[in-house]
Amino acid sequence: MRKLSGRSHRRIRPASKKILGSEELARHFDVKVEALETHLTNQNIAFHKDSNGDLWASVLAATLD
């Protein structure tokens, strides 16, 4: 019989995240869409800029309204 330690039964789940587009990000951070890329860069938030010029970033779901 195999003995399992108490730790092996616990599973820490990562925080829930949601991916937002440019307009949603601008509303979330309360900035204009034109200033969004600068804001994300200044706040050191990782984002993706697609071929259409739209920005995408993930934010914690708990911080959304």
C-alpha cells in the first residue's frame, strides 16, 4: 500500500484570468484607446498587438467589475 503525504492531495489553482481587447482594456484601466499601449508599457503589463493594431492582454478576473 502506498502512503500519500498530505501535500499530494492539495492542488493550488492559478488565479482566473480573462483576455480583453483594446476597448475593454481601455475601459478597465480608464484610459483612452489611443493611450492604451503607452499605459500598458509603463505599467509593465504584457500585451499582444495583432495585425489589425488591436491590443490584447489578460487581466485577473477578480479585478473586473
